[in-house]
Amino acid sequence: MSLTSQLQDALGAELVGSTLPATVFTGAADRQPSCVVRPRTFADVTRAMQVLAAAGAPVSVLGGGHGPRAVVDGVTCLDLRSIPAQVKARPGSVTVNGSARVADLLSPSPAQVVPVGVLTSPGVGLMTLGGVGGLTRSLGLTIDSIVNLEIIDANGVIRTVTADGDSDLWFAARGAAAALGVVSALTLRTHEVPQVWHSRTVARGASVAGWSRLAPTLPRTTSCSVIAVPANDGGDAVVLYDVVSREASDVDWRMLADGGELLANFNWQHAYRDPPAWDVPESDAFHPPTLTDPRWRTVALWLDGGTTPDVVEAMVELVRHAPTPWCRLEFQHVGGALADVAEDASAMSGRSAEHSAVITAMWPAQADAQTRQACLEWIAQMRATAQPAVLGSYATDLVPGMDNQEAGLREVFGSNLDRLRAVVQKVDPDGRFRCAPPFIRPL
């Protein structure tokens, strides 16, 4: 009997198909899983994992949110989007099930928040990789607010992971939970942040070296991040400075523009659960063509604060030579509370970083091979330029079947990799979750 037939017998034929039932995050739609399981409950997930374990088959997991690396050719996909998201708020914490997204996590109260990344679309599995956003500097990463989580392991056994329980599981789950099993529930500590002060300055021809010297001196309640995008005419990059503060901020936009041409300046207050899209507004200087079906590659690097000024200026200069108008460079401001957790306390490393440099090359799905290659070469050039300031990289750089896997994993997890591998081997000795981010083992 085929594996698909076994899953249909265990779960019901209506829950097992051959294709994804709806459009998924770009990139995943290009892949062909061997079959797709659409569970109604996490009890269905448990039964599916028991069937897969008996068959010795690997699995990939598509959570409630976006998942460009969560669908693998020829591998069974658990599509958790068929399970309704559940959210339960208590004083000081919030619990979500494994099909929830960041948007669900932020929904209960505008004043009680969890520090999350810059997007509201990621699901619970991706949240456990880190979570870098506007409150990282003051409250830490998303994983630093985890109170406990529940994982369905490779044999369909439910494991509860807490700080008071298995110390190895607690270490590994905060940075690589998806490599241990299906995250079925997650509880996080909430923090009282009734509103944030937000400021955005858009300039052209501005020097980011001044910003990189300023950023480390700001109080940890304030983060000042940057996005640089190609100008329409190939001239100086258009730069957006994004200031988020838990208190009224006195960061001067004129200092941020640093002699450049000011294109726009916005100041407002809002609840943190309603973050505005982190995009450069269109103008005469920046007006890329509409891209409806994109493909991309992203690399995120942890940078220190000491050698950054010259490095970031050189990286922004490369933006004007980007191969497509949709490429972008982001410097997410961290530091502060990021270092409050010891480097070896969780699987994720990079705790001494002052910035996260996110390099994204984007191209149309129908682009020719030359364009795609130019995008990959641009990323490689960006990486080489950043190298003097690089402390490590973020897990977004890890992809299935990547070249130089060992070097990539070592860059992400640093000295934590050996311990992480030992935990993953103990929990999943047969590699059922080898297709799950952050791809600790070869496929």
C-alpha cells in the first residue's frame, strides 16, 4: 500500500490530497510534494506522524503563515493552514496553537504585546527561529519571550518544552524548534507597550555612515533601522530611515538625511500590534514596475557596531548597481536586549550584533537565467563587502540542499551547532524532520 493510501486510511481520504489546496508563499508554489495532508486538528497531526514513522518517511510542515522553504519536492507536506488558529490571552502571556501567525499573536490586546519581526505573516514554526523587529532592542527577540511550547515529535508523541524541563530541548527549541517536530502550541510572555512613537525619513544621496555611528548610541527603547532601494535613474540609492521608540523620540531627521535630498518625513503614534508595512513609499526617485509573481533570495547577516560605518556605506553604494529594481538592502537595528540572553543559552547565536543586514535580490518568476544569475552574484558581492563586520548570519540564509551546508550552519549557529545537532539527533534519530528549517541535516 502506498504512503498516500496509508495516510488516507488513517485520516480519511478527504484530508489527504496530491496538491496544495490554495496559493502558498512564493517559491513553495513551484514545488511538488508527494502528497499533502490537511489535518483538521492536531490529533490528526499526531496520527499522520505515526503513519510516517511506521513508513520511515520524512515530512515537511507548512504552518499557518508564509513558508517558502516548507514544501519539498517528493516529500509529504503537513499543511497546518487547514486547522483554525486559536489564541488565548491571560494576564502577562498569550498562547497560540501551531497554525497561528504573527498577526494572531498580536490580536488580543493592543497594549500587551510580544516583540515580533517586521512581518505579520510568519507562522509559529518560523517564529521559533528568532524574530527581529522594532522592539528587539528593548525587549529582545520573539524567542526570548517564549514561556513554553508543545511539539509533536517524529513518533507522534507530544513533548512539552519549558525552562524547568529538559535543558537541551529548551536550548534547541529557541532557534530551531521546527527541526525537532511539529510545533502545536506556543506560549509567550507579553509586555505592556500601549503605543510606539514612529518616525520615517526618506532621502536620496544621504550618507548612512552617520546613521551607523548614531544607532549604537541610542537608548535601548529606540531602534533606528534603514532600507535602501535602487533609484529609477541608477543614481544614488533612495534610503528610508525607520525609527521606532517606546518613548517620545528626539532623533533628528535632518541628521539622518545627512546632506541628502529629503523626499518625505512622517511622524505618528500607533499600537505596536498594528505595524505599518515596512516599505519605501513610491516617489519620482523610486517607482519600480509592478511585480505580481516574484522570486527571490534573501541573506541576513549579523553585523557588529565597531567596523560598521565604512561597511554600510559600501553596501548602500552597491544598491545603485542592483540587477533589478526590486532588490533591497535593510539594516535592522538590534543590540540592546539582544545581548541580555547569553550566546549559549539558546540555539540562535549572534547575540553581540548591533545590526541585522538583510540583503534581498528579487526577480520575476519568468526572468531568464542571466537575470537570476546576476541577482545571485549581487548577493555574493554584498556578502563579500559586509564581511569585515559580519559576526554570523540569520537562519533565513539556510535553504534545502544548499552548497557549503556545513559552513552555512556554522555561520548561523556558531559554537552552538554541535550541541544543537546532538539534541536533534536524540529527538529525531531517523531524520523525519530533516526537511524542516533550519535544515540541520542533509535532505
